[in-house]
Amino acid sequence: MKNGRLLTKLQIYLMIIQAQLGLGMLSLPNILEKQVNQDAWISVLVASVLVQMTLVIYWLLLKRFPGCSYHELTQIITGPFLGKTINIVNYAGYMIIGTYTMILLVQLVNDWLLPFTPVWAIALLIIVLSMYLVVQDYAVFARYLVVLSVVLIPVFLLIIIALFQIPLEPRNLRPVGGEGVLSIIRASEGALFAVLGFEILLFIGPYVHMKNSKLLRTFSLANATIALLYIVVVVLCIMVFSPDVLKQVREPVLYMIRSLSFKAVDRIDLLFVFIWLSPMTASIMIYLLIASKSLMGEGKSFQTTVLLSGVIIYIATIFSSYSEEALQLYGQILKYVIYTVVFFFPTMLLLLSYLLKKKKVNT
Amino acid sequence: MIKSMFLFLSLMLLTGCWDQENLSDRRLINGISFDLSDDDPNLIQGGVRALNIKSQGGGSIEVKDELLTSEEPTIGEIGHEIKKNLPGRLDVTKTFIIFIGDELAKEGIDPLLETFYRGNLGYMPSKAAIVKGKAIDILSINEEDSPIAFRVLNGIRAAESNTLIPELNLFTIWNKIGDERIDTVLPLLEKTNDKPEVAGLALFDQDKYTGKNLDTEQSTLLLIMRDDLGYIADVFIPYEQNPEKKYRLSIMGLKRELDTKVSKDDSITSTLRLKVKTELNANPLGGSDLKSMAAQAEKVMTKRMEEVVAILQEAHSDPLGIGMDVATKYPEEWKRINWESEYKNVEIQLDVKVDIEKTGGLF
């Protein structure tokens, strides 16, 4: 393996954080409040526990097949034919999630930042940037995500400012657990979709070389960080908004920031959308990356796949943004896609690898 | 060569932007008024103060504002109508204050403000105020040097820091008028001698003005009961021996505790405990027995607060948030209780403790 290609612990940590952060955070409080009112934050907690379990499954796969990428691993376990089929399904799945994220992102930018700019122009800028970065492969992309972590600072600042500037109503959080355990668990599905993006871990096999226990610790730490951040944001939103209003607002986090005002700066929400663009674009890049990775390994063929996939995402986005039917269709497919690609396949592969006693032999 | 050609072309082609707008093309609206129309009760009379900013060279800017009015059934149509008369694009992004006539406010203010929340351009930190009589009367006052909306805005800010009215903006109002467990209050303005004046607080039941008001002295007491103090809060207490003359106590610290209990037969008792630390700031008769002065203050404040509570219950307005207390502590009972009719029967007990801790520079 070439030097400088391996990922460090910090890079993996920040990579997972950036993968999970993104568009989901802005509308998460609204989605959860609709289902479980004041108990929204418990659903986030449940979701992050589920993510932790999934991360352990991914880690076991990585441990059993060190240095293997996910697309090789499927073929080792289930044979070339089935393995390739799974890879193609994975590719389609990641592409669908990526396109859906892209549609939401373009709409958000169009709604908040650039109302008169046509969709094709916004989408073009985003996709060209994404393709340019993803073509460089993992190592460069990981370094980019490390630099990108600077965007976490404004989030923390704004949370602190909101704590002191906006009148809070802590009574909105009571009664704790009043919605019942079952509905809280059911609602955690919404939160699960907001923390998606950690699938990138399936593909880091060839780029890590560290003790397995350290790897798991890094995974867990990143997941805990995101869970904490999301819980703080959701709790803050519940306290700031009245339940009725929170159910109406599409992006509560932005509305909360919009109500802040200072002598020197107004409408910080617009600045925030602008800053938040980078993590949101990063999630599209991640799906573009892992979609391409699930077909091709490295080198020229990988780069061609990235470019082709980017074009496909771009065309799909232009045709389906602001079309209610297309969005509904996506919403319906998406659920099954996520369950299949993110949870079912890795679990099945892990079980099969134990049953068939398949393991990578270190050479 | 190709690179430089590309750069050159970019320079020529990529200079535009769909979303750019020049300040000189816009007409900033800095105050809006809504009234019931005199001629037709189904119409709303809207008035705006539009700023015309002209640069006069040498860094000096001339600001002139003009009054435009229109009568239409809804807010959206008023805006549309006013656009026709305005030389430039109507811009509500800097609308600092919205005046609402009291007759119109009795029909509900939510439909009037909704458009400011929904649109991307509405300015959330702006203030809203109820006007005794016609709102347009205040908006049409002509000031010598600065637009009238700025004068009123400064008046409202001063009243906020003097604890005459609570600190409010469109965002916090929105979160209260949609919540059936708590009610909002809005500043009440009055035109006296051709000058706008803060006359107290207008009491609301949900989004409807009840027609009942608190004067400025009662407003301060209400805000003390809510633990919602501004920078300075003063109360004036008559001497026991000579009730004509009053001494002034400034509130330094406040401890508030609201304890609501629902008994088995669904009768609600609410106890409000206040511990007030004060500073004696004006003592014209030179009373020296601080203990008895504090006791007198306790007596007077309790009596006046009871009056305020009686007004609130009569008006069916709940700015103290007793409904919120019931709903969060007794969720089961809350579902059963008909709050609309029950609020009048809530027994509100007051327990006020006053301490005079400082006496300024004199003994």
C-alpha cells in the first residue's frame, strides 16, 4: 500500500461526523414533533443506539475481512454472481439516497438562499464540485472532510447564543415519556434517516490499518458526538417553539436562528444556510463516492463511474425537483432502499460469513 | 492557452447572478398598519411607510418616507395593491414594527401576521403593537427628522427595558398565539397630543384581543409575576400614614415559584410565591422604618396583583401560563378539563415577600 493513503484516527472520526451531519438536522425536530411531541429527543437517543448496533456489525465485517472493500467482500462471501448482484443493488440504493438528498438540498437552497436562480444552475454547481472531489478518491476526500469540520464551530456558537437570546420554555419538555414507549421507538425511524451516511465505513477497509479495538472506539465516539449534538438541537427546538408551531415549520432550526437579531448582523439564518451548505454537499459526495465504490475498486474505471453517476444524479435531480409525485415516489422507495442497503445486506453478509466460515486469509 | 481562454470566457460569462438586487431598486417598508376599514367591515385597511433612500454624494444619504394605503380583504392583496403605487420593489425585510388597530385585533391577529412567518423575507425580530383606535393614525404622524416607525420602535425598546412591556417579537408572539396553554400580551399604543405613547398592555385570548387592557403600573406587576423583568423595574408604594405620597422601590432580584394543583374533583388551585429583593430609591418623606415600609409594600403589591389577576381572569387571558402548568403537570386531567370555562374558576393565591436590601447613598 502506498504511503499517505491510510486514514488516521482523527480523519475517520471527522469523516463519520461529516457523513452523519447534514440536511437531516435542519428538519429533524419537526419530523419528530409531529409523531411524539415532547419526547422527540428520546427518539433520537433510540436511533443512535440502533446506529451503534449497525456500526458494530460493520466493524465485525471489517474485522473479519481486513483490507477488503465492501464490493470485494460481497463476492468473497456469496460468490461472484450473487456478489455482483448485491453490488448492483447497493449501487442503485446509494444512488437513490444520494439523488433524494440532492433534491432536498437544491430545494432548500432555492427556498432560502437563491429564490430566483433556476434549479439546473444550483444543481450543476453542487454536482460538479462533488464529482471533482470524489474523483480524487478516499484520501483526498478524507482530508477535505477534516478541513470541513470548521463548520461545527458556528453550530455550537449558535446553540449557545440561542440558549441566552431566545426565551425558553422548559415546561414544553414535560411530561417525559408521556407518549408511550412504542410510539417513541416507531418515531425513531425518522431520526434514523437523519443520521444516515455512516455507510461510508463499509468501504474504508483498504484505507485503514489500526488496531480493531481502536477502530470501534473511534466509531462509537463519532456516533456519540452526533447523538449528543442532535439531542441538544432537538431539545432546544422543543423549548423554543410551541408544539403547535413546531409541527408547522419545515426547518425549525433555521427559523430559530432567523429570530435572532444583532446590531451588526441580521438574518443569520441565511449565513447559516450558506455555511451549512458544505456538510450538506458532503453527504451527496459521500453517496456518490460509495455508489461508485460499490461497483469499481480504484483507478480509471472508478473515475469514469464517478463521472457517469454524477451525471445520472444531476439529470434525475432536474427532472424530479419540485414535482410532488416524484418526491412521493422517492419517499416510498427510500424507506425500503435504506432498510435493504444500510441494514439488511451487511447483517446478512456477516451472518453468512459466520455460517459459511468465510474469512480473509492474510497473505 | 486553453486554460487562459477558459478563464477569460468565465470572466465574461460568469459575472451575473439571478439573485442580485440593488438597494436603489428597492423601497424598504419600515412600518405597517392594519385596521378595519371604515366603509366595509370585511375589508382591511393597510398602510405602509416606504423609505426612499437617496445618496446625495459625499457620503450623505437622504431618507424620506411616504405613506401609502390600500383597502383589500386580505393582507396579500393589500401588498399587491401597494406594489402598484410604489416606485421600486416592495421590501418587507426591514419592517421593524407592525401596528394593528384594536377593532381588527379583536377578530384575530394570526391571519395578519401569518404571511410574515411563511415568506422567506419576513423579518422575525420585528415588533407588533396594538393601537387604541386607528393604527393608521400613529403611522401617519409626521416627524421632523426621523421616520415615525423608528421613534415608536425606540419607545417600545425603552418601555421593554423599564419593564413596562415584555420583550417581544414576531417569533415569540407566534409561539404563544398558537399555544392554547398560554396567552400573549402585546404593547398597547395610544396617540396623545400627536405623539405616540405606550399606554400599557393589551390582553389576548389566543390570537384574539380581549378588549381589556392593563395600565403601565399593572403591566409592571404582571411582568413581576411572570419573572420577566427588563433592565430596570420600579414600583411605587404609598406611605401608610400619608397615602398621597409614594416611595419608589427598584427591583434587584426576584424569585418566582408557580405551584398549581388539581384536586380530585378537578378544581384547580394555583399558588404564586414571589420573593422580591428591592432597593429604596426615592423616599420623599424620609421614612426610616424599613421593616414597616417593606411590610406596607407587601400589602400594597399583593392587593394590586390580586386586581391584575382579577382582570386577567375576567378577560380570559392567561399570560401567567397557569394552563401550561396544569397541562405539563397533570396531562391526564388537562385532557378532561374544559380550559375555556375552567380558567375563570381557578383559585390563584398570591404570596409576596418584599425585602428592602439597599437604600442608595442615604440611610
